[in-house]
Amino acid sequence: MSGGEPLARPLSASALKVQEAIAALGLELKVFELEAPVRTAADAARAVGCEVGQIAKSLIFRSASDRAVLVIASGANRVNESRIARLIGEPIGRADPDFVRERTGFAIGGIPPVGHRTPLVTFVDRDLQRWPRIWAAAGHPNALFELTFDQLLRLARAPAVEVT
């Protein structure tokens, strides 16, 4: 890694919740926290020394029927909202911070692929499979963990789809 080194102190409560959710699914992945927040895919890529495309960014949308929709996209991709709306059969729009926290239990900037407060309609960007290793948020703007595409699908319990 370059840029930021894991902190020696214990994980924040939200990052610990993600670590426990990962362990509950039988995966041995290590959540760590950086000294500074990584609120964007570019920030995260710089912090861990990888390509922006290797960052699995989590975006929450709100459907017309008030469902929370999580799209885990490659940091290099822009989500085509019309495509996701067709997949779920109704219009979607960006969710506000209160909706995101209420449905996921996490704040924007640290949404993980696992450990949410309520069930979410979830899709994983199939472009992430081109990378042998990817990085995902772990419940806090400073927290990340490294995993493979197959591990991401297992954690998210979601199909891989075209999101662009």
C-alpha cells in the first residue's frame, strides 16, 4: 500500500460492524482504517496504491416505491440510472443522506457491500471482475478492505450486471 498505512488502534464501531458481517459469512478479510478519509474512488485508489477501476464504490438509489437500491460499481464507471431502473422495473433517483443512513446504517462515503440495517436490492458492476483484487468501503470514510470479485458477489449476495 502507498499513501496511508493501517492504524494500530481498534476499528471504529461502524468498521467493526462490517468486519463482523464479513466474518459471519465465513470470509477472512481484514478491515483497516487509514489516517485520513477516502470519500471518493480516486482518494481510495491513491491511498491503497491501485487503479480507480479497482475501487468498488457503493451508490444508494431510492426507487419510486421507496426501496433502497445498492449499486456496487467500479470506481472508473458512472452508473446508468435508466439501466438500473429497467432491472428493477421502476424509476430510481439518488438517495439523500438521511435515507441512506436509515436503510443501510452507514453514512455516505463509507457504505460497505455487507452489514446493512435493512435488505437492499443490490447489483454488482460486472466490470469489477477484470481486476484480480478490488477494494471496498468498510462502514466508515477511513475504512477499507481488499477482496476478490467472487468474494464481493458472495458478500453482496447480488448478481453481476452491466451498470454503465
